[in-house]
Amino acid sequence: MKFRKDLSTIRTAASRIFFFSLFLLLTLSLASTASAQKKKKKNDTPNPPTASILPDEQRIDNAIGEMLGAWQLGDIEKLHSHYADDVDVVNGMWAPPVVGWPSYLTSYQSQRARAQQVRLDRSNTLIRLAPGNSVAWASYQWEFSAVVDGVPSSAFGHTTLVFEKRNDNWLLLRLHLQSPELPAAPFRHACA
């Protein structure tokens, strides 16, 4: 009889453990479903694009940095994303301005093909917004170094950029390069 009593106690305990485990499992699954729904609801709310919450001066500074990085790497698509199709480029040499993206691209590609180990560092950037915040200009100093036609080359100078805000993007409209010295090799970069 004692054996039966112990057996029924064991069954009761096992049954309680089983129901408690089932209850715990059900509770955890419901909690994770509710959490997933809550998370999905939070993700359904679109976050504002980070670019639109930055001040215009910072967006322009970022655009200049991306533009110079693309220029150094030869990333045409990224470079074009910062240039207006009607850009004007004054390259600092005694030559007419380069007008329009297609003309600039041709000039850039012909000069970039001759250069390896390209490096362009910028410093002392000044950015100003015109009243109305749809036009801005920036100027900075730069140091350029590369191996051009197999010969080490370097130069330094100033660049002035004019941007226009189009469809909430700052695009480069005018680039003016000034360099007090010519590089050692007969090479002038197509402006950064």
C-alpha cells in the first residue's frame, strides 16, 4: 500500500511539473509574440533620414568629404552624385572653364588614368549659407600628392565650391581651383 501511495504522490508531482512546464512554455511563447508585434509596430514608424536632420553646413561638409574620397578612388558614380549636370569647373590653369558634367568627366578620367597613389588632404574648410539656405559656398586648402606618369608629384592650393540645394541634396555647381605652384610633373588634377 505504501508503494501505491508513493506512486500516486509521484504521479501527482509529475502531473504538477508537467502542467507548470506547459504553463511556463505557453507564457514565454505569448510574451515573445507580443514582443515581436510591439517591435514590428516600432519598426513600422519610419525614422527620418539622418541627412535631413543634420544642419546644412554639416551636410555640405560631408558631401565635400565624400566627393574628395570618390575623386581619389576614381568612383565615378559617387563623384557624380555630388556634381550638378550643369557644373562649371575652373581648374587654375590658363584654360577656359570646363562646362558640364560630361566635359568634366572626360577631363577627370584622362588625368586620373595617369595617376597612381593619389592622395588629397583638405584643411581649413569654411562653409557659408546664403540667405534662404538654397545656395552655399565652401572654401578649403588642400595638399595633393600622387605618382603621375611614374614620377612623384605634389601640389597645394585653395578650392572654392558653390553648391545649390536641389531636391534636398546639395549639388556642386561651380568649382574654382587655385594653386600657387605647379606640380613637378606636367599634371594638373581636374580639381577636387
